[in-house]
Amino acid sequence: MARVLKICHDKVLPQDIFRPHNTIGGRRGSPARAVFEFRKMWINGSNLRVRFIGGSAAQRALAREQARWWAEHANLTFEFGTAPDAEIRVAFDSSDGAWSYIGTDCRGIPQNQPTMNLGFQDGGTSAHEFGHAIALGHEHQNPAGGIQWNEAAVIRDLSGPPNNWTEAQIRHNVLEKYSADQIRGTSFDSDSIMLYFFPARWTLNGQSTKANEVLSTLDKAFIAGAEAYPRTSVQAVELRVNAPAATAAQIGAPGEEDVFLFKAATRGRHVVETSGQTDVVMKLFGPNSQTSLIAEDDDGGAGLNSRIVADLLPGEYFVQIRHYNRARGTGSYGVRVRRGEAIGREAGAS
């Protein structure tokens, strides 16, 4: 009797549906240690609140246990409670399969809706979905694995129960998400918790995979490494709004992540921008939260610099800056925050 295949699928934000798939690693050929959605990472050291929507005591206990597998290695904390605005909200709808939004995409979902569903919890499924929630992708979509898909067989099997996917969903979640010219990955990790069981009939060369029910050695090493969530102490440097000059900073080591803090005293438009020759990526979180993502930018400023313009409420805001090339990038840069009236004065002066 054929094995019933239960496969997780990624949830995609509406604005990402027609957007080309993100690359992993550096766009200029830098390597990646795993299939990781680096643009959707939480700030290193974040406390992620988790709220359950339904579920039995046993289902909730299993989800808590397997989420902590990641917390034992990553510099992240999962806090389980009833906060209505929890970053991760887990449902247990048996008719909706297993899925999760990726990383900070969770913050874009209405608070009365789940960001993850554990419709089945076979083996390490809960850990797999929490891996997505902290920005990990599917290992089987790592082109370094060299999987030669038998597309007709994959589409036939996943079109039926228990998945009942459309061909577009199948291509997004299994066949075409990452192509060799989009990412630079290391060797395929056949033991990763982010890899599902696939039968030999799904491949042209008869290659199959096994069901992985625990974190692999590489899973543990990667999630704790410099490219993900290393256990380093990141102290937020305070920025003064409308300071006459940019604050000098430096990415001194590959994978380093700088965090800055500024206070918006009144409601209004603010501009946060970097300067210099270093290619950096910036995210803005707040108010009064290191996990509520407001905006992110790569090359919106001059040259390779980042620039975010946002209308902010009074409160504290956090700015996360890292090099685009997490594996090898270093360099100096400046960062500054300006409020509306200062922006207007500079525009008038120019």
C-alpha cells in the first residue's frame, strides 16, 4: 500500500505572490549554509510570543516541546501565552494541513488569524513548522541537492488527498521555489528537519529521502551560527533624531548584526538612512517592540545604502543593520534619523 504523503506548504504574503523568489546568501556569489530566508529574519535575541488557537493539551505540549528544540541552539526565546498580538499564532485545524508563514511575515497577518497550522503533527512536523517561523526554508528546494524531479509524478500525487494542491502550489512548494541561478548553497543536508520524505518515484534518478524527525547536526550548527542567530550580546546604540551628522558604525565581522535605538517624541514622518560605500540591509521595528516589523530596505538610498521613510507614532524604535553578504561582508557605514521638519529644511536648502 502506498505511503500517505503529508507535505508542508509555505504561506506567502499577498504582495509576494507575483514577486520573484528571494535569493539566499549574497547576490554576488556568496555562499549560504542552508535554505534560509535572510530577509525575513527576526532581530537576533528576540523573544517571540506564541499563542495557541484551539488544540488539545497533548497537541499544545508537543508543539511547545519541538519549538524549544530550536531555542536550545538559536539565540531566540519562545514565550507561550495568551497575548492577542503574539508574533506566532498556532491553530490545529486537521482539514488545513501543516503550514507556516516565514519569519517576520508573521507580523503582517491579522491578529485574529493564525500564522501557523499544525493539522498533523507526525514525527518532527511541529519543529519543521517552527523552523519556517524563524525564517528557514525547505531543504529539498536547495539546488545543491541536485534533485531531478519527476514532475508528472509529483503533481499527480500532491493533487490528491490529503494535500489536494493546485499545480501552482506544487510548483511553489516543491519544484520551482529556488533555482540554481538564484541561490548559492552548500551541500544538501539529507538529515535536515526541514526535509520531508519523498518516494523514489518522484525523481528521475530514483533518489528518495527519509523522514527526518529531529534536528540534524547541521540544523543545530547553522541556526546558532553567524549567518542565523548566534548567541552574541547585541547592545542597541542610541541614535539622536535630527543629529547634525550620521553616527559612524562598522560591520566588523561577517554575519555581524548592528542594532540601533531611537525615540520618536511626536507623531510624524521620519527618515532612517545609511551612508557610505558598504552594501547594507536595514529593518525598522517598533514602536516599543523588537519584533513588530514596520519596513525593510536594501538599496533605497544612495548607491548601495538603505533608506526607510515612515510615519511613526511616539515611542521607541529599533533599527537592525547587517551586510548584504552575511557570509563574507564587512565594512564601515553611517546611520542617521531625521524627522519631518529637518527633512523639509534640507530639501529647501538644496
